[in-house]
Amino acid sequence: MENRSDFLIIGSGIAGLSFAMKAASIGTVALITKKEKAESNTNYAQGGIAAVVSGTDNFNLHIQDTINTGVGLCHRDAVEMLVMEGPRRLNELIQLGVDFTRTGDKLDLGREGGHSQNRIVHAHDHTGAEIERALLHSISLNPNITIYENHVAIDLITEHHLGKKISPESQINCWGAYVLDVHRNCVLKFLAQFTILCSGGLGQVYLHTTNPAIATGDGVAMAYRAGAVIANMEFIQFHPTTLFNSGSPAFLISEAIRGFGGVIRSRKGEEFIQRYDSRGSLAPRDIVARAIDIELKKSGEEYVLLNLHHLPPDKIKEKFPLIYETCLSKYRIDITKEPIPVVPSAHYSCGGVKTDLMGRTSIKNLYACGEVAMTGVHGANRLASNSLLEAIVFSHKAFDQAKGINRNDQTSIPEIPDWDDSGTIDTEEWVLIEHDKKEIQQIMWDYVGIVRSNHRLDRAYRRLSLIQNEIENFYKHTKVVEGLIELRNLSTVAGLIIRCALMRKESRGLHFTTDYPNRDDEHWLHDTVITLSDI
Ligand code: SIN
């Protein structure tokens, strides 16, 4: 069974939906998503979109803040494009009906770590959900877009599926993806001349994460298996302030709260982050998360405290309704009166499928956009609220490329074989999938977290290799199910993170290792690049 469209989009966060809106003006769009259409990392984004919209701000300041936070690895051309296109793309969202918070007739601008100015455009503290709402509403009115919910991409379709051997030098083409229709329990071919990965992040590779259950690194894993160039996977951002013991996903306490005046203290009351960086609680995330991690390990405490009770209660409730209500009703914490117990959790992958400034990957007709991509914007650490911005700017660039496809050229996609599951059996071994997933998450949390070492990374690599072999073996003999597809992807991205971390023999931004505690510009002022042929 097959589905043909001009554009295949994998993922329904801000990158996928905004690309869909534009692509639908020139062709037919199939958008596949693993769960319900609103379930994406975007939907959980609290902070907002960083953009230069105030008279006191300027492009140079935003560019410099981004580059300073990225610790030498940001690609300047990508950052300039991001910042300078930002206001235009933001305006498109406003035209579409996104209801950003205003003070009078002006956009209300918040502040977050690493920013020298107030420039975070937001919809109270549920910006992502508001953007999803507006985009999904517009899409529902567009007959050129079909959304396939509960459809899970298994693998990208390339020459490999035609039985051709791919060498490192070959130009690989992408013609779509094999996709599991979860409800009908069958695998379909989704064919398109233009495929774009907008599949979001991979936080589920760690035991504690702000990311929802869907964030299993599918896009990076599929692109890697297809032969795409992957980069900078060692740079995993840990958000400093997630609510202690709030389960999975960990409930995020937005950095905007610190931008509003919230202060992190130890349980003894010390403002200890000042000892690590003079910007204190508003230093970039790598510094704050590492400071918390070190203090917790030294003190043996389980959490630190985020204090807000010196701030006006009415303003807290007005600006952060989601956080206030959730903490009160679900966790019995009145944040206007009591400190919030917080710990860092895995939040964002700065690495991913390497793209150029137009969102093109190293595979022909395969694009990547949003968290799944490594565009060069974030370097070794992402500046807060630059991720939604990256998604709208780069999806627009990919759309500029999409305009070039020849929709009438039916010969551009060869005859693609149906999914072949002969020789596989239905699994009843759910316990194996669950157990392997937990083991990967524990390994990554214990050995590949905020502070790393050669010893920990080697240990992680050895243990993961064993699990990876078992999973591949299980996968070859088992009919595909959602949990198995995700597990295979998690194990692939875990391996990529460990291998990139082992390659980088220095500490920079989000990658800190006790064996090489200093930054080494002489040898490591470049991206960490990895492909299938490197094995
Ligand atoms: C937050 O609200 O703290 C998250 C924003 C981001 O990750 O950029």
C-alpha cells in the first residue's frame, strides 16, 4: 500500500506545521505524526520565541548573545540568518492568529538566561501550546494537507531499499519513508519528491527529561541509518530547573521565572551560582545546570530551591498561570509563598542531522528542521528560546527550496518495493522492550549526563553496544510495533551521543568531562561529525 504526495513531513511540532502551511500553497502535503497531532515537544514549550522587536534591542546584540552562549561553535552565517529573519517569521505567526501576551498594544518581552535584553515573545507560560493551537487551526482549513495521526516512520526510503550498495562517496536519494499505521497494524510506503524531518528531540534517551514520551530521537536515528551526516550529538542541554520528583516528563519551571527575578539557592539559602558566574541564576544553562549538579553532589542533597516569594504574587499568577496552577493543584506548592524544589533534566539536543542554511541534509531531497537538525545555530549550547525561532526560520528556508520541485516529474521516484516482513514473528516479549529502554535511560543518565569522564563514557559504550546488538537482533526477527521502533531509535541516538562525547577531548558548553576540563580551541574549534561509514 502506498501514499503519494509532493511533500512528506515527519512530525507535527512548530517546524512541521509551519512548513506544511507554506508547502500546501504549491502542492499536496502528507504529514505523519506518532500520536495525536498536538503531541509534540513544541506543545510543552513554556518560554517563547527570542526575537529583536523592541527599540532598545538590536540584531548585533541577539547575534552576540547567541554566539557567546554557543562557546565558539555557532556558525556565524546561520546565527545571522536566524536573528535577522526572526521578526518577519514571528510576524507570520501573529498574522496566523497566535495570541502572544501583550502589555497594552506592545508585545510583552520576557528575559531568560544568556540574553542581554528582554526579547522573549511569549504567550504567558504556555507559548508552544498556543502556537500549536493556531497552526493546527489553520491547517484544518487547508484541503491540501492531510495529517496522519498514529503513524510512526520506521525508515527513510533510499537506494538501500532497492538493494543497491551505498558507499561513503555515493549520492543517496530519499523518496519518502516506510511508515507503521499503528491502528491498522500495517506498514505503508509514503512516497514524495521532498521529505522533511521535523521529528523533534530525543530527551527520552535520559532517565529524567522535560520531553514527552514521543521524543525518542527518531529523525536522527533514521537519517543516520540512511547514511546522512550527523553532528554535535555530545551537546545535550540539561534544563537547570525542573520540578523535583514530578515524574516523567519532568515538569518544567520556565527560565522566564528567573528572568522575572526568581533566584536559585541551596537548601541552606546560599546563592551559590554566583560562585560560578557573576550572572548568577541568569547565566546560560550549561553553567547553571553544572553548578547545581556539582553542589548537589557535594552536599548530598536531592534538590536546590528556586525562590519567588520576594516577587509580587499577583504578577506571578498573571505571568505564569500554568506553572502556578500546576504546582498548586498537582504538587501542593504555592509558588508565591514557598520555594520550588528543582533539579536539572535533559531538555534539548543541540546536535542532530547536519543541514546547510536551507535545511538540506547530505541526502538528496531530504531536509531537516527544528530540534532534529544541526543547522549551526546553537553551537555547544543553545541560547534560551532560540529553538522555536530556529524552527520557523529554517522551515521557511526549506520552503524556498521546496518551490523548486517539479511536481509533474513522475519519473523521479523509482519503483519502491513493499515493506517485507517475511521471516518475522509477532512479539509477546514486551518486557524486553521496556527493560532495554530503562537500561539505556539509566546508562545515559549515570554516565553520559552533565559531567562525564573517559571512564564513564567507555563503560556506557560497552554496555550500550551489548544492548544495541540484542535490539538489532530482536528487530530483525520481530514484526514492527511502535515500542520496538522507538527502542531501536533510542539505542541508535544513545550510541551517537556517546561516540561524539568520546571524540571530543575537551570541555566546551554542554560537554564537560573531568579528563579534559578545559576548552581546547587549538584542536576542537569545530563540529563533531559522524556518519554510518565511520564505524
Ligand atoms: C523555558 O521556558 O525555560 C524553556 C525555553 C527553552 O528551552 O528555550
